[in-house]
Amino acid sequence: MEYVSEGQKLLMTDFWGRIYLPIGIWLLLIVILIGALVVKYSFGNWTPERKNPYETETLGLPRGLFRAILTLTLLFITVMFELANLYSGAASEENFIQWLTAFQMMIAFYFGSKVMHHITSTDRHKAKFETEQKTQLLASQMPTTNTPASGTQSEEFYDEEAAG
């Protein structure tokens, strides 16, 4: 068993303090930011006439904001742990490849969800346009009837009491 001196223990404690302290501060700032944004957007001065345009989104925040904060937080934490790994001397090519794979997955998560949003909104607009086209086509194919103008009565429904 290898002997670890008090100086080495202090150095390792200081080292992990340098890693966990920024992560803790980051997470605290993110919680404060999300809290302030939720207060602003979810509990803002919204009236029935002027509703929150983001009320259907996550926590009532603008679209993509929560996803962006989550992605930046994951990026910050993984970079901090990779720096810790490099500093401790335990870094290897295999560890770097694993970190790179995790980073690529985070980027894919962020941009992949944006792509899916654009695909679904495009499909929604396409379906709406096709429905309008079909409605117009059906309306043009239906036979027109001679209906009286609004406010006049046809002879079939003549109301004697109303007339007089």
C-alpha cells in the first residue's frame, strides 16, 4: 500500500475543490437564471387580452431556451471533468474518445431536436395547406343552390306572424 502524505491529500482536496466549486457555482447561477425567467415569463403581467405567447412551452419559457441551458450546462460540466481528468494524469486516448462521443451526443441532442421541430412545423403547414386546397376543391365541385340573401325570407318559410 502506498503512503499518501498530508500535503498530497491537501493537494487532491484542493484539486477537487477547484473542479466542484465552479460546477456548483454554475448550477446555482442556472437555477437563479431559470427562476428569474420563470417569474418573468410564467408569472409576468399577462392579461386575458395579452396572453403569454410561450405558455405551451416548457415552464412557459421561449422555445429552445430550456434546451439551450441544459446543453450548455452539460457542456460546461463535461469540460470541467475532462480538465480534471487531464490534470490528474489519468487521461488516456480512450478517455478522450469517450468524452468526444459524449460531446457529440450533446450536440446531436441540441441540433437534432431543433431539426425535428422544423420538420414537424413544416409538416403542420403542409397539412394545413393541403386541407385548405381540398376544402376549396370540394366547395367548387358542390352544386350551388339559390338561397335567399341574408335577412330575406324564402316563400317556403314565410312567417305570417313576423310579417304582420
